[in-house]
Amino acid sequence: MENSFNAENKKLKDLEKNHLADEKGAMTTDQGVKINDDHNSLKAGDRGPSLLEDFILREKITHFDHERIPERIVHARGSAAHGVFKLTTSLAGHTKAKLFTEVGKEVPVFARFSTVAGSKGSTDLARDVRGFAVKFYTEEGNYDLVGNNIPVFFIQDSMNFPDLVHAVKPEPHNEIPQAASAHDTFWDFISLMPESMHMIMWTMSDRAIPRSFRMMEGFGVHTFRFINEQNKSTFVKFHWKPKLGVHSVMWDEAQKISGKDPDFHKRDLWNAIESGDFPEWELGVQLVPEEDEHKFDFDLLDATKLIPESEVPVQLVGTLTLNKNPDNFFAETEQVAFHPGHLLPGIDFTNDPLLQGRLFSYTDTQLSRLGSPNFHEIPINRSVNPVRNNQRDAHMRMQINKGASSYHPNTIGGGCPYQAMMQDGGFHSYEERIDGKKIRTRSSSFMDHFSQARLFYNSQTKTEQQHMINALQFELSKVKRAHIRENMINQLTNVSLDLAKEVAQVLGVELPNSPVAPVNESKPADADDAHYASVVRDPRTTTDDALSIIKNVKNADKSRKIGFISTGAYSSDRLKSITEKVEMAGSKLMVVAPTLGNIRNSEGHKVKVDETLFNTASVLYDAIIVGDEAKSSEEILANSKVKEFVMDAFNHCKPILVLSDATTFIDELGLPCCRESMKSAAELYIDTDTDTFMASLRKHRHWEREELS
Ligand code: HDE
């Protein structure tokens, strides 16, 4: 059997090779017949009607007519890359999965990042959760870790998922708005689902507008199980930690990027990999011994909760490196089929009711999206371990199964394929003891909806809290129905009265003096009233620094795009030394000038222009260098595009290096915050020398600037 599979596989590979070779040769029909004329249909006379017998035209148009497949219901817009995973620390004590025990072995992977709400052609910079799905092609079979860049989810039970998605997608009557949660149906649903408040805190934070896929964390979200050789189980939560650190953009910036370059994240990932700047993440695990299942003040099975890193530290155990872009977007990124149920021996599910629903959904959706139960035969979905079973036929079957038996048990096929013993790697579900009534309810251990929302809000810096307030003000002010805005303010009072107050004041909603029980708060039938009230409205304010982006800034000077804005002439000595420093840090300097081609420096040498002031924008750079020793500040800022560049960079708190006379430059800029009392460059966080500029870059942003105006 194995030989026949390998032979088939080889045949397919040869076919693929031939196919590729053919692209360099003569054009053919799908049947391999060489085409002599691909520009004119067959007609009766040179001005006559086209003929039905034109099989070449019919084949071309029929194929074209069927080119699209349904986009994913959620996570439709995505970008992906190939890479490798390498384990650095064995988890053999906890799991028998070779992926997590064979240190140093390179396992091929395919990772896809996505936005959730928008269609395939929507913008990358929507305020949204990002999908972070990784397929590991291991020798024991495919393993998919299908996670997000936020460690919790909106809902606790899969029963609510279609409603959540209907609510966030464009409204059904007019299909507006695209890729945005700022509309009535989303907030109506959220205002009636108190359990969503923790996730809402995350989506209203800067986590929902990442600077790059390469600069976001990933989380498995659910609690999974590891099973070791002795069949002992350990609970596990998975984390991806980006080596470039976690960085985000600002909301105003995100909206502008959406117009200037809706493919910003897609392009960023593609270009980084093409230039050999391979993105990397460390895989982390939080391990909880089975005996400790109930030691937390939340339920490990509740996907709206995380395990604070301050309670269970994340152990780093391996590295993911993405090192190759796909050859074909459709064949790979579009057709890849992830599934949280693609598991390996040594890894198992828990009874998280959100996860349990997903186990059904992902195969089901592939059947309608990819059209056949044979989707595992599409090259990107194939297991590297040979597939042998008695599943047969169906649409688009590629494998040519040989022999007379397609059932088990059999004698005709010599009993093959046979069932693998557990000790030979046969998958064996964890023998969890289950003893319960068949019941349609929510466990009372799932009832605390606000403690972790508060934990998240309280763990943020003032700047981050302000961004969350601004986000809620923006989103909720887009809601037309006043009662939805009111319901939302009531929800927020349970997270923080201060937060609720700040948001309420721009919504024209009156703020209650104390937390208000949200509409539709569902108290589990078995919960005691007093206990329920104390848990749900628990005023504790704990913090965990791991939840803040700003408290953990690192490597912000790496892999950045810095715009050198030129109006024509500058001192080459200065540029050379800046370029050297920027490149040494691992970033890139791009020359932006009024026209493409070359500009001349002050010594008359030609310098290549990368982008023009008209085809790019400040929001597409991480930092800018502007000014010119050969020109006055007045001359430089007379160009309105340059002024716009600087103003945006200033407002988005980006590092700015000014090479000309800074005082006049600032004066000419006419920053609103400095009109009355002229501020110095340092007070405005504008740099005038390269070293301070490089230090600014390492901070990512000068958030202090937000407080100037
Ligand atoms: Fe998904 N989800 N999901 N999801 N999800 C899909 O599967 C679903 C959930 C996630 O790059 C779909 O192939 C249900 C949580 C990612 O191809 C669909 C529920 C998390 C991706 C589906 C959830 C995710 C998907 C759409 C609640 C984080 C993109 C197309 C019970 C842990 C994978 C597809 C890719 C995609 C269903 C909740 C992550 C419809 C029913 C929680 C990253 O099957």
C-alpha cells in the first residue's frame, strides 16, 4: 500500500514538474493540445457569428466562469507563508507528540494570518482580531494550531458563534460597513452579551491594529491537553511571542493606511520574506497539572478567560521562522484548510464548549468552500506522512487507490491498512472521566464576565487606556440607536466607572453612579444570588504587566521602514552615516522625493529615489528624517506634501529627525500645540541628532506627544 501511495505521489510530482516545465513551452488546452491562436474565437466568416464547436474558447471561458470559490465565512482576508518550526526544549514529561519532544528537528509549517470580519478584498488595517493559524507537517501527521492574536474570545459557547458573526459582518439590508465593528448590529449584540466584555477590552486596545503580522502575538486561546507516554494529562495554553516585539499603529494612522495601502500587512510580510528578513516567533506554553484544574478563580474551559502570566509563566520551547512566500496565492493561501481537530497523538482537546463546536465547523466549512471531502489531497493540505485508509472516491479524487479491498477488516488486502497500536503512534483519546446529566446550560463557573476585563484595563498604561477610551468613543458614536449606546455604557460601568464616564461624555449618555447590571445578564440557574453579585461585580483591581504592549516594547528599531524626505539636495556625509546606523539596527532607509529617478545631493552625486511624495504617505513609514542642510526650513516646508508628511508623523507620535535648523522648522510647521508658547525640539520629541533619533526608534513611538495638544 505504501509503495502504491509513493508511486502515486511521485506520479503527481512528475505531473506537477511537467506542468511547470510546460509553462515555458507552447500553450496548450487543458487536454494538452497545443494552441495555435489564443486571441481569436472561431467564426463563420471574418465578421460572422462565433461557432459553438470552438472547444478552445469554450474551455477558456468555462474555466474562467468557475475561478472563484466561496471565501471563508470569517477570516476571509489572509496572507500566508511557509517556514519551519524547531523545538528548543523537550516537553517529553508532558506530551508524547514528537513535535514537542524531538529537540532541534525542523518541521515544515504553513502559517496564515487574517482579519476576521472583512471580505477577501477588504483592508488590512481594520480594527479587528487577527487570525494566527499554523499547520505543522509532522511525521505523525498534520497538526493545526488555529489561534488568534488575542488570547480570549467574545463568547463562551459555540451556539452563539453564528450570531456573533452575523452581528459583526456588514448589516444584512445594505451590506454596510465593510470590515468594521463600528455599527449598530455589532454593538447591539455585544451590549446583550456581558461575557464579551473581556474580549472587547482587547479589540478596543491597540492589539486590534497591529503594525505588522510579524509584530503580533499569537494564542491558541482554548485550554488543550498534553498527554504523555504514561497517559498523564497536563493542561496547556499555547502562545506565539514575536521576536520583533509587539507593536501597533494608531487608529487615525490605521484609517489612513487603509486608504493609502489596503495591502499594508500583506505587503509587509511578503517584502520581509523576499528580502530575507524572516519573521520569527517563539512558541510558549503555560502548563497546568491536571490536579490544579480548579485552583483558579475562573474556569480553564471558559474561552473568555486567560491564565495570567503572573500566575503561570510562559515557558519558551521552540522557534517558528517563516522563510518562503507562497508560489501561488490561490493554490496555497486560499486553499489551505485549517482545523483545530487536526491533532497528533499526545495532544487532545478539553471540554471547552467553544472548542467543541469548532471541531464540527471546520470540516463542514471546507466541504462547501473547497467542494469535496478530498480537500486533504490539495497539495497545501497533504500530510507528509502517507495517508492510508478506506475513505474512497468523491469529487476530485487524486489518489488512485489500488487493490480489491476498501474496507476493514479484510483478508483480501492482507488486513491492510491495519490499525496502529497505541505504542506505535495510534491516536488514543484521553480517557477523561465524564459523569453528568445531558443538560443545555452554562456552568456557574463561567459566570464572572468582568474580572478579567478589569484586569486587562487596569494593566494598561495611561496612554493605552486613553487609546481604548478613544476607540470606544469612535465605535459607539457610530451607533445610531441611543438605547444600544446606553446598554453599552452600562456594560462598561462594570469594567471601570472612569472608562464608562469618559466614553459616555461623547455619546450624550448619562452615566450611572455605580455599576449597572447589563441587560441580558444571565445568571446560571444554580448560582446563589449574593455570591453571584459579589463575583460579577467584584471591585478588585489587580494588574499583570504582560498584558500591556507599552510596558514590553522591544526591538522597535528592527525591520522598520524609515522615510528620508528630500526636496532635492542634502549633505551626503550625513545621509551616509544615518543610513549606516539605521541598517546596523536592522531597518531600512527609503528616499522619498518629488519625482522618481535620481536626485542630486549637495556634492552633485546621484541618489536613487525609492518613492515619491505623491505615491506614498507618512503613514507608511515608521519614522521620518526631514530637512536639508542645503536648504532653509522655509523652502523645505513650502512643499505642502512635505508638511503633510511631517504633521502626520508628528501626530502619530513617530520618531522625527530634523536636519535643518530645528527652531525655524518647528516654527514654520505651525504645530497647533506650540502656537502660544513656542516649544523646543526636545519638548516636542523631535530629534536633531542621529543617536537620539535611533533611541527614539527603539521606543517605537513618543506617546508623550499625545499629551501636548
Ligand atoms: Fe474560527 N472559523 N470559529 N475561530 N477561525 C474559521 O474555518 C468557527 C474561533 C480561526 O487561516 C472558519 O476554514 C466557529 C476561535 C482562524 O484559514 C470556520 C467558532 C478562534 C481561522 C470557523 C470559531 C478561531 C478561523 C472559516 C466558535 C481562535 C482562519 C473558514 C465555535 C482560537 C483559518 C474556515 C485560516 C476560521 C468557525 C471560533 C480562529 C467557519 C464555529 C475561538 C485563525 O469554520
